[in-house]
Amino acid sequence: MTLPTLAIACLLAVTLGYGVRCWLSPFGNCRKCDGMGHHIKYDRKNRPKRAKECRRCKGYGIRIRVGRHLYNRARRTYTAGTR
């Protein structure tokens, strides 16, 4: 195999793998709060305690993956154009 063919095959495998991942699990952990739904705050004795809920995920701890978001938008646009 030549180098460009190998690079194309690797990119295709990564793209298809991510597509399957978005199809099977459309939601992932929130990057801001690491899936906890809230931030961690420390008191004066350096003990962790619950702080405000995360503004990005609104306390749910999950986010929609980028690939799934793009798929949803493309599908919505296609459906709106064919009606």
C-alpha cells in the first residue's frame, strides 16, 4: 500500500468509527463539569462541597456530540426542504 492510500484508509476508519459512536451513544459527558452536573467548590478546611449547577449542561451532566448535532441539523434541513 502506498502512503496516501493508507492515510485515506485510516481517515475513513476513524470517520466511520466516530459515526457509529454518535449513532449508538449520541450524548457524552459535559466537558465543563466532567458529567457531574455541578462544579466542585472547596471550603476553608479544603473539603470539597457542591457548588452551583453547570451552566453549559444545565445540571444534567450530558451534552450532545458534535457529529450527532450535525446529523440532526442536516436531517432537519432535508425534511424541511422536501415538504
